[in-house]
Amino acid sequence: MLRPRSPWPTRLALAALLLGLSLVSLLLWQRLLIAQQERVAERVGYQARSLARQLETSLHDQVDGLRRIALQWNHRGRMPKDEWVLDSRFALERFKGYQAIQWLGADLAMRWIEPLQGNEEALQVRLTPAHPNFNLAIQAKASGEPRFSNSFVLIQGGRGFILYTPLYIRDAQQERVFDGFLQGVFRVERLMDELLSHPDSRDFSVDLLEEGRSIYHHAQPDALDALQQEVPLQLLNNQNFALRLKPTEQLVQRLATPLPQVALGASLTISLLLVAALGLALANARRASALQAGNRRLSEELEQREKIEQVLRDSRERLQLVLDLTDSSHDGLFIIDPQNRDILHMNQATYSSLGYSAEAFRELLKQDPEQLLPGYYNWLDRVRQAQQDKLSSIFQQKMRRRDGSEQAAEISAQLVLVNGHEYLIGVTRDNSQRLQLEAQLQRLSQLDGLTGLYNRRFFDNQLNSEWRRLRRHGTSLTLLMLDIDYFKSYNDRLGHLAGDDALRQVSAVLPNSLQREGDSACRYGGEEFAIILADTGLEGGMHVASRIQQRLEALNLAHPASPLGRLTLSIGLAVAEPGSGESPDLLVAHCDRALYRAKHEGRNRICVWRDEE
């Protein structure tokens, strides 16, 4: 009679298999966790860079406002003080980050300050070589371009910056002569608090760094040091500044998903059930072979066998329960043999979202993987290369649905070796909505949130684009600048909610008054609007401006603080030939000057800029 073999080698083999499958499960969990962390870090980095660009754009918008005042100064040959004060107050009202706007004369002595209150000590200032900004100012004078200073101690108290914009006039021989600096003075705390008023900044703790040293700190209570981002700032010529941004725990939690933990639990459970089923099957085989030992143990073995079969049935039910749980996921989970493209496991989301049955999906992957996943073999090579180089294992692919349309898919893939055989484990997600959302965010970044018109950033890009296009064709470009009359009094009398509603109603008139698809109506800032009319001369521009005033008059919006008793617009109009050697900035300055004249001549009128001005 043969002696039964010892069960210990089998148990050791099963234990080794269970250990191997558990290691694979842990490796899958680790890869999914790393992929999620990379995705979270990528999203945090994207939002951090977006916030930095918003700060740069907001500050550059104010620089453009000072540049417009300087252009009028240079073009006209020194502005009268009352006009300078009026333009400066416009700039101060539109942006609360200013400490003051100043004129430093050609002798580098202080001449004009707006506002004077709170800045009286600056009246005695003279820029000398001992001043920390003296060399920067001399560079601005030599280059003719604005220069943004490092931070320094303001005479008014606290730390601040100065934007030096050189001014020039023409002498009796029409020679260009230096006429001092138009200075924008910013206090660090006031400037940063104004720039960080955007809702996105609430997700970050913010430090403004100057050459690595923090000069401003805006803290959030649950900021995470581990995911901090340091984003450089480009402030005109000055590259010494950067933002250190630490995301809040709430932001990180919004970006994270429980997929790694679900995948780990499911894979460990499957591994345990598979090993248990294999062990039971081996035990059943041993017991079946033991029947050959004699009829004496027959009845006992049959009873034992029934018990084992019951355990197997229970195990299959538990295994099916685990598989059903994976089928409830919206993300596809699959394990395939990359050599022969056999599918070892896939959940329902893998094939149902593409319109296939499980059998059709298996057959198509086996026979023609390029039809299912265009560029399949190239993608497989990139997965291997990324794993060798320890790069991100997340790939953006397109998968083809059964109806022939394409679906965007984000695939996290990992190649693993089990007993010398290679397997591909992947998680796929339909990220079409995320891609569409990113495209929508790009569009929204060009729109004004209150009025729905295009914003200042779109205006700058569109004006330069149309200027280049019309310069090639040699046609005219007309610009309208529109400003609501007595709008501050309107807000003071009726409140800001009524003011916002009035802005929306006026904004609705502008695009409805345009006749061509290429014309653009933009909110320039505050209660000021701009309209770009390409391929349009003076007559067409006057026609559009008159139509706008007629339609606004037809609305008859009550304005208790206006002499006319209704809401009105002052309109400045300027026409330029892009091929004549002028610049877009000069066209804006001309149009702004015409608007200024319309305001001073009584408002509710259209004024055209003439060369003799």
C-alpha cells in the first residue's frame, strides 16, 4: 500500500502563490496610488500656475493703464495737471492696489502726487544715487521702457514697489527730451490683497518671494507643505519675484478618489479566493486519489467531498460578489496577456461604455486591436518605455466605439511579471467631460463674468490680431471706447446691485448693435467698454456708435443723478490704418483721448479723434 505524500510541499507552493499574488496586488495599489498622487499634483500645479498668471495679468492691466497716460503725455507734450489728476484718479478708482501715482520731474524731484492725502512726506522726495531704485530709474530712462523695482521701505511706511515709466516731450527743435517719470507706487500688502481677491486664491496659502525671501504671507489654516508649488512671476523686466503656493487639504481632498483602496481590496480578495479554491481543488484531488486505497474509507470520503464542493460553491459565490463589485465601478478595469491579447479579467465598464458585449470586445481585441484602440502597438511600446524610464504610467488615448465614433480615454497601465509571464493591468476612464471642461474654462477665461462680454485679455489679443491681419490687407480699423455717464453717482444713489444690473443691460445693447460676425464688444474695465470694428472706416464707426446711443435711449433706463434723468453713454471714436506705421497702443490712446473730450464737452455724445489734436 502506497504511503500518502506529505501535504506540506503543496501548502508551501500555495503560500508562495498567495504571497506572489498579494505582492502583485500591492504593486497595483502602489501604482494606482502613485498615479493618483501624480494626477493630484498635476492638477494642483495647473491651478497654481493659473493663479500666478491671473496675478501677472491683473498687474499688467494696471501697467497698461499707466502706459496709456504716458502715451498721451508723450504725444501731446506734457499734460495739464487737471487732466493728469483726472486720469490718475480713474486709474486709482479702478485698481485699489495703488499707494499713489506720481510725476517725478526731469530733475528727479517730486512734482505731482495723487492722492496727496497720506503721501505728504513724498513731496520732498528727490531721487539721488543713494536711493535703492536710482540705477533702475536710469536704466528706464536710457531704454525708454517701463521698469518695475524690487521692494524697498516706502517713505510713507511699510514696503512697496515702484513702476518707473519714462516721459518725453519735444523741444523747440522737435528733439525728444526726457521729462521725468510717471511713477506707480504700490504698497506690498495692499497690492497683494487686491490681486488675491479672486475666489481661486482661497484654495492656497500664498507667499510672495523676492529673491527667495518672503515679503508677503497670506495663510490658510489647513495648507499642506508637501504639495507646495513655487511659481516664478514675470513683472515686466523684473524676474526676482515668485509665488510660493501651498494647496489646502480641502482642495486636495476634492481632487483625490478612493480607486486605489478599492482596487487593493478587490485584488487581495480575488487572490485569496483563487488560492483557497486551488487549495480546495488540490485537497479534493488528494481525497479522490485516496479512494483507491480501499472501499473501507469510501463513505467517509464521499461525505468529505460533499463538504468540499459546498465550500467551493460558497467560494465561487464570494468571488462572483467581488467581480460584481468591480462591475459597479464607472472606471474600466482589465487584465490582459499582451502577447496573445487574451483577457484574463475585465469589468462591465470596460466594454459597455463603448457599446460592445463582453464577447464582441474580447474577439475584437484578439483579432484587430488597432480597430478598438488606434495605435495599440505603439501605445504598448510607450507603456514599456515609460515603465523602464520610471515615468508617468497615465496615457491619454482614443478608443473607438462600436458605432465608429471615438471616445477620449485616460488609461493607467502597468506591466507586471508573474512566474516569468508578462501581464498588462489597466484602469481606463472616460475623461471626455474633463477635457470639455478644460476647453470650456479656456473659453470662460476670455469672458467677463458679470456682463458676458469679452474681457480685457480678449480685447488686447483681438486688437493685436486684427491689427496684423489688416496691415497685410491695407484696410481700416475703427475703435470705439464707451463710458457710462455719472456711473459712480448711479452706484452711490441706487447701490451696487442696481449698478451691476445696469451694466448688464447696457452690455446687452452693444452686441445687438453690431452687424458683422467679426466685430467684437468687450468690457474694458469698470463701466468702460470697447468695440473693435475691422475693415471699417469713420462712416461705419459713426453708424454703429449712433445705433448704440439710439437703442440705449429707447431702453430709457432711469438715472436719478443724471441731468437727463436716464442712463447715457459718452463715446470716443478713432480710426487707424494698420499699415501707416501707427501702433495698437497709440490707437487706444487716441480713442481714449476722444472719450475724454466727450466727457468734458457735456457727455452723452460721440467725439472723433482728429490728427490736429
